[in-house]
Amino acid sequence: MVMHTWRDKEYKHLDILENEISTYLRFEYKINDKKEWLHVIEKGEEWY
């Protein structure tokens, strides 16, 4: 099931040659009136 798809506006004119599937949990929050987000990967053991 696709929950969200995203394409960079800068590259949307290019043909897709290959798709990469990634699964992660994303937290989005606001701090000091700025939107921030955190990706959690590798069964919760890594984040960026």
C-alpha cells in the first residue's frame, strides 16, 4: 500500500528509470515556528 509519494519539483520533468521502496516512520513537528521532521529507520535504531 502506498501511503505517500513524493517527487522533487526540480526533477519532475525527468523520466523515472528506477523506483526505490523505503519504509520509515516520520515525525513532523513545529519548533520556533519552523516545521521540522525526523525519519526513524532500521527498526527504530537509526534516525535522521
